Amino acid sequence: MKAVLCREFGPPSSLVVSEVDEPVPGPGEVLVRVEACGVNFPDTLIIQGKYQQKPAMPFTPGGEVCGTVAVLGEGVSGPAVGTRVAALIPYGGFAEAVAIEAGRLVPVPEGVAPDAAAAICTAYGTVLHALEDRGALMLGETLLVLGAAGGVGMAAIQIGKLLGARVIAAASSMDKLEACRAAGADGLVNYTEEHWRDELRALTEDRGPDVVFDPVGGPYTEPALRSIGWRGRYLVVGFAAGEIPRIALNLALLKNCAITGVFYGEFVRREPANNRAMLARLFRWVADGQLVPAVSHRFPLEGAGKALGLLSGRRALGKLLLVTHAGQRPSG
Ligand SMILES: NC(=O)c1ccc[n+]([C@@H]2O[C@H](COP(=O)([O-])OP(=O)(O)OC[C@H]3O[C@@H](n4cnc5c(N)ncnc54)[C@H](OP(=O)(O)O)[C@@H]3O)[C@@H](O)[C@H]2O)c1
């Protein structure tokens, strides 16, 4: 089978596609024939040795797959061979097949295409957990999304709208902001411009946003926190800008606001039943046509380096996917 290989830590351009032996599922594992695999920011870090996990070489990156069950390992009684499933995994997904612990698999219902399922798990799962569970976003509240044209950012615009919020998108260029508008954002601010806090204040009638969704960190966090409304909830989601901000806690006191961490991977591990219920809800929205995942590019496995280069170069819009021969429709 074909697999993307990282032979030594390095940039996206150092990835290669090779013929390798198909994995044999061990006890408690299932072999999944991959149709589509989501491309996520942590994939850019793991191949450079900058992620908490440092797999032995060579390894295959890719942490979010959708495919069909091909072989059940020892001690596994289901899901049945042929069932379409999705899973979050540490790595291994950029391949035509991968062995996955059975407990990680979530069945994908009829009406949800494999690329939609692969796009949903990480970004949309993170966002729904963040906005509803951690941020208690209420109907009619205002949500500010930083990095709004990125994978989780676009998902936050879409889920924010589905939950009945007014959504303001913040991003670094006009092109990105136009993509955010197309995804449903009600207001737009370019947070690389000097007076963006004034624009935000005007867009929120001087009140500030009720909830801030921040997957970027760096220089954007402090001005966003200073702008938050009374009783606001500031969601710490990620640090795509590369720098973890240090915040003076008086800012939280002054706004009577909460600064709340979001760690979706650990939520999946500790609260699997809650996560399954949440993913089932997301899949229902997709099957009903209420939610169309914001996928901007589909690449074949050979496009893995290009896809990761777009993410690390700050050039991606929405979600990027790798699609195998079994998943058809590559267009990147
Ligand atoms: N906490 C969790 O459970 C969880 C779950 C999923 C993802 N995350 C984290 O969320 C973050 C975003 O993930 P994603 O998949 O949405 O990534 P993405 O698609 O690359 O989006 C990140 C956005 O960050 C902004 N950015 C600012 N400075 C950047 C830089 N130096 N390099 C790259 N991007 C920069 C970019 O928007 P502008 O150009 O508009 O500024 C970009 O669109 C990552 O840090 C990821 O690890 C956390």
C-alpha cells in the first residue's frame, strides 16, 4: 500500500510517498482502509519534532481518518467489516490503510460522505466542545473568532451561527476575511491592522464580544482579552502564531470574565461517551444539510507536503484533506 513517510524530522517538503507493507492489526485493533484524512496544524509540528509526541522513524503523520473496516484484530467483535468509521489517532492516517484501536472508532452514519466525516472530527469536535461545553455560548450572544479563516476558525464561524450567535471573524487579510464572510460571519476585522480593537468595539456597540475563540495566541491574545465583554468567556484553544502569551490576571478581574482552557484530545480520551454524543450531533447536522464542512482543498497522498506547507505558511483556508484512491475525488 501507499503511505506518506517522515524519515527524519524536517519541513513538509521532506515527506515522501512510498510503497510499504499493509499493517496487521494487533489484539484490540482494527485495520481501516482509509478514504480521507484531515490535515491539521499538529501534523506540521509532529514532522518537525516540535510536538509532544516524537514517533520512531520512519513514521506516517495524519491524525484524523475516515475509512471502512477491513480486518478485525484478535479480541475485536466489531464494527463489522465494511462499516464506515472515523477516528482520531496520534499519527498514521496519511496512508491507504492504518491499524487503529477499536475503542477509538466512531461509526459514520448514512448520508455523511467520507471527506465530510474526516473533516468533522478534530476541527468541528474541538469547536462544539469549546463553544458549548466550555464557553456556554448562548443564543443571541456575540462570538469573536481569531484565526477565523483557518481550519478550526472556519468551523467556529459555522458552529457559532448554528448555535444562534452573532459571529465576528478576525483574520490577517482581506481575502481571508471574504472567505469568512462566505462561511457566515456577520462582522469582519483585520487583526493585523493597528486600530482593530476600535473596529471591534464599534461592531459590538461598545460592549465587546461575549465569547472569544482563540486558536492563534501570540500578539493577538492580549488585545482580544482586553476587548472582551462583561462576564465574557475567553477560550484558549491554540498557539498557531508560535508564541504562548503571558497574561496579567488583572485583565480577567476587570472584566469579571473567565479564561478557559480547551483540550479536545484529552476530552476525547477522558469522556468518550460525551464525545460520541457530540460527534453524532455533528454528523446529524451534516446529514441534514445544516452543516457543510468548509473544505477548501482535497489532495492525493502525494500532496501531503503541499498541504502541510499551506498550513505552516499561514496560507490555508478552512479545512484541507488528503483523499486516497478508495475515497476518490482528489482535486488538489
Ligand atoms: N485545544 C485543542 O483541543 C485544539 C484542537 C484543534 C486544534 N488546536 C490548535 O488550534 C490551532 C489552529 O489549528 P488549525 O488547524 O485551525 O490551523 P490553521 O488552519 O493553520 O489556522 C491557524 C490560523 O492561525 C493564524 N496564524 C497566525 N499566525 C500564524 C503563524 N505564524 N503560522 C500559522 N498560522 C498563523 C492564521 O490566520 P491569519 O493569517 O488570519 O492570522 C491561520 O489561519 C493550532 O495551534 C492547533 O494546534 C487546538
